[in-house]
Amino acid sequence: MNNSPINTNESKRKLSMDRSVAGRIGTTLPKLDVPLQTEPPKDLLRESLEMPELSESEIVRYLTQISTFNFSIDHNFYPLGSCTMKYNPKVNDDIAALPGFSAIHPLQAESTVQGALKLMHHLQDLLAEITGMAGTSLAPMAGAEGELAGMLMTKAYHQANGDKKRTKILIPDSAHGTNPASAVMAGFDVISLSTDDNGNTDIEGLKYALSDDIAGFMLTQPSTLGLFDTNILDVVNMVRDAGGIIYGDGANLNAVLGKLKPGQLGFDILHSNLHKTFTQPHGGGGPGAGAVMVSDRILPFLPTPVVNRRTDKSNNEFFTFASPEKTIGKMGAFHGNFGALVRAYAYIRTLGKQGIPKVSEDAVINANYIRSQIKGVFDLPYDRTCMHEVVISARNLKHDNGITALDVSKRLIDYGIHPPTMYFPLIVEEALMIEPTETESKETIDEFIDIMKTIAQEAADNPSLLKEAPHNAPNTRLDEALAAREPDLRWTK
Amino acid sequence: MSSDKNTGLKFSSPYTPNTENDRAEMLKAIGVNTVDDLFKDIPASYLNPELKIPDAISEMELVQEMEDLANLNSVPGEYASFMGSGAYKHFIPSIVNRLALRSEFMTCYTPYQPEVSQGTLQAHFEFQSMVCQLTGMDVANAGMYDGSTALSEAALMACRVTKKQVVSVFDSVSPYYRDVLKTFLDAPGIKIESAKDGNLKVNKNHACLIVQQPNYFGYFEDLSKLSDDIHNAGGLLIVVTDPISLGMYKPPADYGADIVVAEGQSMGIATSFGGPYVGLFACKQQYIRQMPGRIVGRTKDTNGNTGYVLTLQTREQHIRRDRATSNICTSVGLIALMSTIYMISQGKQGLKHIANLCYQKAHYAAAKINEIDGYIVHTDKPFFKEFVVSCPMSPKEINKRLLHNKIIGGVDVSNLTKNGMLICVTETNSKDEIDLLVSSLSEIITEG
């Protein structure tokens, strides 16, 4: 196999500083239209500034060229488990860019931003209704920040009750790394809970762990195994009876939209990654938005601000920012990632009550279809109906041919498909976590299944093909150990 | 709405391609009869709850509804705006959005698979490089949520580095940032002490001193002296800065800053009612393994060609879990990319020129406002593009009247200084706009 990359060469990898030519400009600026003022004090001024000097056309070509080195949802099937890489409606981008939304300043008088506040108020209500919770704060700027907000509310709730010895949070061993990290940032100690052979919470382990020093349980439903815990009611009741808060990580909310309201199960707090479930484009790692929805007893602790609606005598509505009575405080300088909120609102409005349940139904059908067709080719660590994603294992290929989940992933790139999430959850050997989402057609899924079968066959016939993959990406496999050993983190002369 | 018992709801949306036929075929292949057979793990009495949300609408109806909402807002641009306080209106060259909104940049995930994410990774590396060049620091991460959380993470990092549990914060740091700092630092039990200019009492218990330069009110602090004070006490200096000011002003590194954070919004990002923005985070080389957030490094592939990867990941939550330096997962990649394009586009000459335009126009406005009877501009310290005016009446009332003249006035800071209004002037404010502000402020006095 020819290993030479076809899309790139070293000259395309030159940085803007290396392309810089003294005297070139990338944009023009107006002349000074006020009389010249007194110079600033010299000792405050910098001696030099190293920045690129490139013409506009060069910048456009450079960045356009490197953009093509990316896989993206608009170009490629992107079944990256846990990340909900669904199609992002274009109209939502246009709407978020309307000057009435994009150009308003966060500190304008409330009377001048009633449209923005109204949208936020409606979105709060919609998210509370979809999740079955009592109220919403849109303030957290990402999923992990929503988790932190949730943990801070858990802490504040117990403290308000004078219950100060609750210093521990239970977290399943299948959870995302953000869960334990968020709990620790909120000042909790973490107790890891094991998962039973069926992929459910280990009830005996939970029984053993519960005591009067447990503040709450961070629970992802469905779990990161893509499985819905069949003991969920027992789990919720046990934790609540022990005085704990049930915190739902909404990372996998795409599995249950319109099908289940976590609030009805007894969840106290739930965050939603609006960028995943409600289509803010992922942008190479953000922006996100991590709205938190809560039950009645947690309402007073919501992060500030929330948007309230008032009406006057003539029934004119007026929307205002408000601070919940015992708020945990602010999560960012202003009121959350408004641009992402606009998109989430537009998405929910478009789908409405007919479309919202169909999202989860199709996501779950697509995942189970993959599971049913791939069975026997790859191992299924938990051979039961999955939800919106399916976790498979390449351990059979590793055993038979020495081929790993990494090799399968890199070979998928050659077929134009973004690899699934690899080696997660940590409790599954050679894990490949596949989340097709509802926005993929049966044809795309069928093609993916065929490719997975082909790759499994290649693993037996020609393992080096997989070991050396990818073959036609901008780079062959990159040396991550070198990068960590000798950090080269910025341009230098 | 008719529904089919076997396959669920009959409803078409442009975002879900599977037809009733597709669904039926797939369910058959899976080996179940109905779609709800796939949801049987959910307790039956909780399945398919009533959903009280509005009906689906068409794209056309959506656009109309959203335009109606947007039109309820008063938009800077149609108005002359002098509002800053941490969110700034600067001109955004077309290429920023045109390039960043390319599908390849916009609809990709975190670059966990480096071979198919080189565009994002190289752009992040550019971002880190230019943040270092602007701030003068050794290393930068790929971005934080916003300036305020970048500051909070910086304070937590200073506590990790120094193993101390008290931070000292100048009272001229943005009140919004201080609020967020409280949220982040209260939980792990870190004490926040407020410090005042001329009354600084840092000691060996302080992990860091936090100073904003230019400060929240637009003015320059005596950073050299403050740097000496905190370093002599054995703590770190954290500087919050405005990247636009760094086009002409001395970078925080020159004063000995250990960690520098900033709001990146002013570089090519719409104010968008407060977000999404991007926090800049840079520090000295020796602290890289204590940094929060994503970091991109340059490396080689198996053919010896240059490429980029996420690196030093053992600091991060997905590897280190409860022992990670932070729970942060995102780097707000798209917004960081926008500010990267902005920095490349403005370049060496543009960044200096914009800073100078802001300086000149703000000083012109300040001088003119100071000439009006009853208004006093604070000029005891040098300032950049923002300054405080003591007004003859409540800024709230003044702003209300300014709106009639199509002016969005400055931010009301009367809670911090009597009848204070914090006015911001950037390159986007023409002389005509400034003169209109001045004449309007003057009229308000005459009207009484």
C-alpha cells in the first residue's frame, strides 16, 4: 500500500507567521476622524508585536485548504458515540445571525431586548416540559459546566437543610470523565459504583454505598453503554430514600425525547447538552450550552439569571432577568451562550410535538439496526436492546488477528467515515461506541454496516492494511507520545 | 395527526430521513414488531408521556416567528452604542464568518481523531501561538468558555501551583468576573479577599493577586508595583486583559504576569447577547502541566510529516477523571477559530491601528464630555477605550433619554461610583456618533 498522503504536503502546513511578508495587509481600517489626542504614556506601550502580515486572498486560501483536512457531518457519516453528531439545520445558523440576535449587547436595558428574553423564557419552559422538570436555567455554557452547576445545587440544597455531612457523590464506573471531575470541582469526594453483568447499576453495590454521607448520585440515562437501566425505579427510590439527590447527566437525552420525562422518574436535576441534542454545530469542540432543569425542591438554587415573565393589568407581557432566591451564583460573565439557545429554540419549534419523539425513535431504530446487523461480526458485550447508541467490542478481532479498536477506527477513515468513540466506556474491552443519530438515512446505515463487515474481513485477510491505516488522510498516524514528551505548543521563529 | 400503531408517529421532518417504509424494514430486521418494543426497558407507565409543546412548524413560519422576535430587540448598529464592560463592538471583517462557517470547520467534533481533524488542530495551534504573541506569555491553551471562567480556572490553578487557599482580587476587576469567581472558588473552600489600590495587603497566604489591565473601568493599574508585591509574598500574578489593548500596550508578561486571561469576544465575535464567547488562557512554561483545558501540540506522523494532535491529555477529565485539572471539555473551538481568523486578518498593522483608533476616539469623547457642565470624566489614571463619567443625574435616567436619540449609552455603574456611567468608544463609533452623544448629554442637562 502506498503510504504517501495525497491531500497535503509540508508547504500547506506552514503557519501564518511562516507565510508572513512584511508590508502585506489582510483588511483595511478607517482613517482617524477625530482630532489627534495626546499620546498615551510611553512606559505603557509595547515595543514590538509579532503578528502575521498576509493579504486577504492568501488568508482565505490558507484556511480553506486546511479546512478540507477535516471530516465533518456535512461531508461524512460521523457515528461518534456519546457526541450526538446529528445534522445541524442551516436555517438555525441564519436565524442566530439575525442582527436582532447577534448584535445585541448583554447589558442593554431589558426593555430593549424583550425579543431575546422572550425566546429564553419560552426555551426554559420547553426544556422543562420535555424533561418533566419544574424549572430551567440556561446559564451554563457547556455540558460540563451544567454538571458543575448541578453539583453546586446538590451541595447548596443539603447545606440549606443543615445537612453538612453529605460530602460524597456516587458515580457509575461507566460515566463520562466530566462527572467525577465536576463533582470534585464542587468540593465532593467521588465514590465509583460498579456496573452489573447486564449493564445496569449494581444494586447490591448501591445498597452498600448508600449512607447518610451521600449527597447524590450522578446518573447517565441511558448509560454510556447505550443501555437503559431496567432497575431505574429501584435506583431512584433507594437514593432518594437515603436522602440523596438524583442528578441526571443529559448527555444521552437524544434517546428519550418525547418518550420519557426524567422528572417523572424522580430526577432532581438534569443538564442538557443543547449543542448535542438540540443542534448547535459542534465547531471543532464548541461552543456548547448546558442548560440545567430541576425539580421543585431545587428551584431556589438554580444558577442566575433566569428569565421571568410578568404581565400588567392590560395583559401586556414583560420579561425580566431574575435571580433565584438561594442561587448558586453566576456561571459566566453574562447569561449563557445565547447563540446556542436561539438554535435550540428554533429546532424545538420546527419539530414540535410531532417531531420531537420521532428524533429519539429514529435514533434508537438506527442504533438497534446497526446492532442487529453487526452481531456476529463484532462482539456485543451486552447483547440486549440498546437505545440511541450501541457499544460493540473489537476483542474478537484482537484475539483472532491482533487487530484493535484503534485499527478498525483508522481504517474507517479510508472509507470516508468518521471513527466511532474508541476505548470508552472504560469498562468495555476494545470498545467502539457507535451513535448513528436520527438524521442518517437507512442507505447510509446500510453502507456503514457493509463497510464494518468488509473491515472485519480485511482484519483476517490483510491485517497490515488496518495496522497502517489511514492511507489517504492528510496525515498517517501521528506520534502522540512525541507530542506529550516534547511539547511544541506554539509558533516560534 | 394520524399515527401508525406498528411504526409510531406518521410525521415527516427534513431532519429525519427514515420513512414509514424504512422504519418498518428496519424494525423487521431488528426482530421487533413496534418501535416501542425498543423502549421496553423504560418502565411502561412512564413511556410516551403527554408532551405539551407546540405543533411542528415549517421553515418559513419559523423564520417569520424568529424575525418577529429579533425585531423586538433594539440593535446596536441601528443605534449608536457606547456600551462595553466586557462585551465590545469591534468591526468584524467578512472573512471571519465566511471562513469559520464553512461546513468543514463548523460541523466537526473535537479533534480526537487527528488524522481527519488537521484543519481544526492547525487552526487551534495558530490560536495558541497568537495568544502567546499578544500576551507575551510562553504557552496558551486552545480556549475556555469565556473570560470570566478563564479567570476562575486561573485562580484554581494558582491555588494548585502554590498549594495555598486564599486569593486576593483587586476591586477594579469586573464585578461580573468576581461573581463567577465566587461560584467557582466557594465550592472547594477557597477564600477570596478584596484588595484596593493603595491598600494592598498581600502576604504569604495568598495564592495569587488578580488584577485587570486595563481595569473594569478602563484605567491602567500600576502593574509593575503590584507584580513585585505579590511575587515578594510568594504568590502568582494573574492579569485579566483586553486583547484589543495589546495591539499597542505592553503585554502582561512584561510586568511579570504568571497567568494571563482575557475575553476573546472583542476579536471578531458578535456580542450576541453575551455568548458564545471564548476565554483566552496563557501562562508561563513551568505551569503547563497544571493548565486546564485543551492543548494542541505539533508532532510528526509515521511518514515524518508535520501534523497536530491534542496533547498533555493526562491533565484532562476524560483521562484523569476526579484528579483532572478541570472538568472542562470544550475549547469553544469555533469561536476560537473566529478570533484566530480575526488576528490573522488584522495582522501586525491592523491590531496596532485598531488599538490606536479606540484610544484616540475614546479620548476625544472623554474630552468633549468633560466640557459639558455637570459631567465629570475621571482622568486620575491613564485609560484606553473606556472611562467613567460622573453624571449630574442617574445614569439610568440618562440612558432612557439617550434611547430617544437612537443612542445606547454606557453601562450604569452607579452602584460602584456615584452616578457613574462607564462609556466605551471603539473604532466603530464615528465622530458623528460621538458628537451626537455629546450634544445629547448636553441637552439632557438643559432639559433638566
